[in-house]
Amino acid sequence: MHTLRKQLNTVLDPVKRLAISPPVLLLLTTTLALLYTLSEGIFLFTRPSFLRTVPFAEKLEALSATSALLVLAGVLAVVILLIPGFFVKNPSARRVIAAVALLVPTLIITALLLLLVDNFTYTVFRFGIVSTQGAWRTIYALILVVVALYLFTRLADLGNLLTVFFNRLNPRARLILPAAIILLAGLGVLLPANLSQVKNETLVQRTASSRNQLPDILLITVDGVNAEYTSVYSGERDTTPFLSELATHSLVGLNHFSNAQGTIGSLTSLLTGKYPAETRVIYSSDMLRATDAYLHLPGILKSYGYYTAQFSNAVYADAYKTNFQNAFDEANGRSMSKHPVTRLLTSLYPGVTSIFQQEVIERITDRLGHLLHIRDMANPYQQVTEAPTKFDDEEKIERTISLLEGKREPVFIHLHWMGTHGPNYFPDQQVFSAGLASDDQGSNKQLFYYDSILEFDKEISGLYQYLLEHNRLDHTILIVTSDHSQKWTNSRLPLIVHFPENEHTGEVLNNTENIDIAPTLLDYLGINQPDWMPGQSLVTPGYQSHPIFTAKIPKSTKDPATGKVVYPESKPPFYQFGRISVVWCDQWFEIDLNELTLSSGQVVGSDTKCSARISKTEAIDMIIKHMEEHGFDTMSLVPMRK
């Protein structure tokens, strides 16, 4: 008890002798807010991500606007908390009011220290807030409270010293400090944000649709499934019995390909109808910029009255994190319309500044939410590289059905199935892996993968039955495809499109790609395809054969000491782009942009309609032309033509 009383007195003593003036409180708040934003800027603009490559002017713009907003918020909070002090005469009461106001800079410096420590421990020791579980979360939170109390006492002492100095100034000089703070906050907030970026407005020219009743659209992408691993495409195991039946009265792409290696790049190209070389989105931390953030399929559908939703993975396959603007009404349990602060910031500061602000907010709120047991903080590295637990895919199906039942307007839903992601698989029923231990998949991992495909097929069958039993099938477009192939090979992907009343059934023999899906949907709906979509519709005769380009990230290595996957540093002229492949006829060619080497092979199971094959030199020329058309410096690739 004596020790507890002593510790309490240690905290209360600075309050009892607190003589901090309002201008000094504002100075402390402003200084710490600036330090906080600068620290976050150094971290976010130097770690491997697209933010690292943005021009210095845009980085400075993001820092100035975010600093000003944080300063303004802190100053307003201090002023509001100090207002009662102007009506109170009792010195003790005024000290308590000042102490309460001092909590504002205390919270800022505590949050700053928390992020610095967490960055350090996770980078050096692979331990951080995200890895704390159970009682350790509570212990970490208690330590944070103790640190905050200590910082409070130090700020109180510093504030007293500064107040003594400040009181020695003449009255005119005293006005300079609050005036400078107000000017700093005002200029930063009023500074035209992202002058080079597009403001938050629709960029889609709406035209009349030829269909009176617009159908619901269910776009379902399954993670990392090759066509040859499904029985739809004559795979050796019956992994997709339902999809095989669905294919008999659907449009089926027999030779379909991804436009990007990873999930982020692939889904972005699918939803925008653009090549990754144009949007520059391929890596998990890349984001849409400028007009690209507003030009996409869900934005077009929203302009025609669709309610748009995405059920994917909030960690690394999320439209909000990729900076899709005016795209989805909700994404993975979040809605921009339900978060007025986020919506306002995005509206006032689009582009890089908005992305930076969202990162700053999420980095601290995710950690505090985890420590306070409000919500678990996700570990994106562990989810992608280890897949330690089963994903929530069945819940996505339930949410899809719930949304269909709850909306009167037409619905566009993008559902991304993660159960086939790997490297570990957790099927509810073991068919191909029967008798094998799921906790030690080892060399039998592929059999668990086949079971996961079978589980996906079963769940899609259940969704189809719901549509059939509730008379929704003839008012729904159902698309099933994959984001990319397993292990990122140049393999075919499944593509099955079921239209209302079994329209447009048949097989497409041409090589097709994911950027063709958006034009196909628009064509069916009778909506003009915008010029910025380079893909082709699959429901209109006359599909033109062309090279299929797929962008990939660099080859990775694994640190033998930590086991961490390491990628080469992003640098010009290709930055995060590590490889580019082209598919022509039944051939594929791939250039490693770092090693400047060419590999080639034949597409597994291809039976495409194609003209004469091409040489390696012709393939290199195709890739160079593709990269040049999208602004890349290809001088380093020219010698490969020889």
C-alpha cells in the first residue's frame, strides 16, 4: 500500500505544482504533432511500397497537410479543455483543468513512442504488438499506461519551465507563438491538396443502358487455381463437379489468363480493366493514383444504380487499401459512407495525401484496438506466407446471400475465395487427402489443395441453389474465375460466365484475359465500353487474337536466419515490376527485368485458335512495346533483341 501511495504521489505531484500556461500547452501539442507526422512520414515513405517512389513534392504535400490537420485537431482539443479554466477562480481547480488539457500532448507522444518501439522490435526481433496474444496483450497495455503516466510527469515539468521563460517575454512577443500556431495549422489545411490529383468526383460518362432491368452481378474469384487442376478443364481429379455442370450452359473461356502475378495486381486489373503496367499496381502495397483511382468497373456500375460490395481479404486484397475511389459501398465489413471523417479526408485530400493519412490513422488505431482487446490486429505477412488458420470464406457466402436479400437495387458483389491460397490448406472434408494429417501436410500439400478446390466448388453449388430456389438465377450474372495461377506459372485460369436465361453459352477458343471481364459485363448490360478499357467483350463476335501480358513482382529469396521472404529493392527503371511475360498462341515468354534473362515454354493444356508461332526476338519486341506504351524506359532491354 505504501508503494502504491508513493507511485500515486509521483504522478500527482506535478499536477499539484502545475503552472503551465495555455500558450505553452499549445506549443507542446504543436511540436509533438509535427514530430509524430514527421516520424510516420519517414517510416511510410522509406519502407518498401509505392509511397516510396512518389515524387518528393507529393510527399511534402502529404506531410504538410497531415501535420496541419493533426496540429489543428490537437490545438482545438486543448482549447476546448481549457475553456472552463477561464471561468474558474480556484487555483487548484485551474491546475486540474490544465492537467486534463496536458493529456492531449501526452497522448500524442505516447502514440509516437508506441509506434517507434513497435517498428523497432518487429523489424529486429520479429516481435511486436501484432504477435501478442492473451494475457500478453493486457500486460503490454498496462506497460503503455505506465509509460504514458511517466511521460505526463515529464511534460508537466517541461511545461512549467517553458512557462517561466514565456512569462518573461513582453506582451507583444507572447502573441507571436499562438499566432504562429494558428497560421501553421491554417495554411496547411487550406493548402490546395494534391493539385496534380483528380478530385473526388465521378469520371465516368454515363450513357443509357439498353436493358430496362439490370441484373445482379456476382463476380467470384478463387485464389491461385489453374485450369488444369479443375475437372471443368479435364483435370485428372474431379475437383469441380458442380462447375463442370454449370459450364454446359455458360460461356467458358478455354484459354484464359491473368494479367498479374499476385492477388492485388490481378484483382486491380480485373476491376479496372487495365494492365498493371498502366496502373502501376502489382505489389501488395501498391495503390491506384490520379485518375486510375476513379476509372473502374464498380464505379461505372454505381453510376447506374448498383449497390457495390467486396468480400475479399481486409489485409491485402482490399479495394479501400488499393485506393479504389467511388467504387464499393462496402468492402470487408467497412463502409466509407459510415465513416464521415474518412470520407471527408478523402474528399478534401485525394491521391497520395489521402493514402498517407489513412495509413497514419490505421497504424495507431489497429495497435490500440489490439492491445485493448477491441479487435485482433492482422499479420499480413503471416497470412500470406504461412496461412496458419482457415479463412472465413463460408462467411462471405452468407454475407453475399444476406446482401442479395436486403437490397432492392441491383447488386454487384466481388467475392474473393481464399481457401485455395496456401501454403497450407484446411478443407472441412478430406477426399483426395483422406487419411493424411492436416497439421503436417508436407509433400502431400497438393492433395489438400485439391480438396480446397472441391470445397470451393461445393460452396458455389450452394450459392447457385439459393439463386435457383429463390427465383434469382434468371436475374443474376455469375462469373467464376481465378486471380492468378498456383505458384504464379504462365498457366491457364478457369473462366465460367453464366448469364440470365442461359444466354451466350459456348466456348471461347481464343486466348482471353482478366481485363476482358469488365468489357464483357458492360457489353451485356448495354453500356458503352470506355476508351480507357483495352480489353474486349466475349459476348460480341469478332474477338481479335492479341498478345496476353502478365506482370510479376521480382523473384524472392528467403533469409536463412529469420526465414523471412526478401524481395530485391524497388528501383528504376522498372521499380516493383520484376518480370513480364507474354502469351501468344500456345507459347509463353518471360523476361526477368532484373537479371535481363528470357525463359519460355508451352502453355499446359492449351488448345487455342492461333496463327503462326513467334520467335524469341518477336516476343521480346512485344514486351518492349507493351512497356514503352505505358511509360517505362526499356533501353536496358534492347540488347536482348540480339
